[in-house]
Amino acid sequence: MSKKVLVAAALCLSLSACETMNIAGMVGAASTLASAASISDSDVTALGLRAQQQLDAENKVAPANNAYAKRLNKITRNLQSYEGRQLNYQVYLTDEVNAFALPNGGVRVYSGLMDRMTDDELLYVIGHEIGHVMMGHSKQQTRANMMSSAALQALSSSGTTVGALSSGAIGQLGHQLVNAQYSQAHEYEADAYGLKILKQQGKSKDAAASALRKLAAIGGNNSSMFSSHPNPSARADRIDKMD
């Protein structure tokens, strides 16, 4: 029996309604898992770039002479590249409270978040998002998202390139990455990374805890950043206990 059929059979055993399922469909699901696992790092980076381009086109990006853009440039002036990784930053002009990073190094900060944070608090949030990129979390998330996308699994097929994917497939991936749900372990790792960046910039760790408590107070589940970065209050308490 092939590995794909074995995976399909294993999936089948875990579902009470398995007898109604089509084995061919299960094999297809196993193929998607294999495709997601086999996609190269360079393809994931290229996917991130295409998702960034599409998200930038869909959102109102602050021009370079805008006050928000100038403020973000000031905060990140020492973070245009970090540990060998090129990073790029933009502000989305919206009341929504959020920030995210893509696997190609694109970091996007919403003006609604900037309105509520001090510069040091924003530096921590940005450092946290950079941590997701530098530690490979965003690449892992991209691969996980591919498991549910029939279009994206084509990347593992002969002759298929990132550039050949439809804008719809890229758009789906982009929105999944904006609202990525990271594990608690990944959140703790990114928190530590944000703290490292704060310290390297000569800032107090208090900015990290205060940023997280602000996120907790802003709106709970009404905040997209809260829903994709769970338990900010508990994480703030954890940071208070760290050196």
C-alpha cells in the first residue's frame, strides 16, 4: 500500500463518519499534506512577496510623507535588515488594531495600532512580528495554510511556479497569514525575540508588558490582533517575571 493511501486510511480511522467518505478524496488530502511539506523555502519566500504585493494593493498604504510612515521609519531605522534578513515596512491606514509579518520579511503595521501605542511599545510589537519571521514561524504557517488549498498544492507539481498561481489563491494565503494563529510556544519565542530587540535598542522591557496589556484592554475578541495572538495579559505577566 502506498504512503498516500496509508495516510488516508489513518485519517479515516479518526472520523466516525468515515464509511461515507470517498477514499480518492482522502488520498487527495494526503497529497496536499505531502505538497505542503515539500515546498521549498525559496517558494515560501516568493509566496510571501506575492501576498505582500496583493495585500498592499488591497489596503490604503501610508505614503512616505505621511506622519504615520515617518513615525514608523523612525522606529525601525535600525531594523531595515536584521541578522542578515532584509525587512520592509509599511503602514496600513485603518482604525483596525493589528500588525503582521510575512515570510519574505514584509512587516505591516496598522495606524489604529500606532494610535494606541508609544514608540517603544510599537518597537516591541514589531520585534515580536520580526521574531515570527526570523524563527521560521511564518514559513511554517504558510505550509500549514497550504494544506487547505488545492491551488497552492500545485507548487509541488512539475513546471508550476509561484508566479503562475492565481491572484485568488495568493489572496487567500495573504489573508490567512494576516490572521495567523500561532501556537503558545511560538508566541513565547516571538515574545522573547521582541524583548531581545528592545534591549538591543536600549529600551526597557516594561514596554513589552504594557503593549500586551493595552492589546488585552483594547477590545478582546473584537481585535484581530488579539484573536491571532492569544492571551496577551498572561504573556504580559510572564514578561514581568523575565530578566
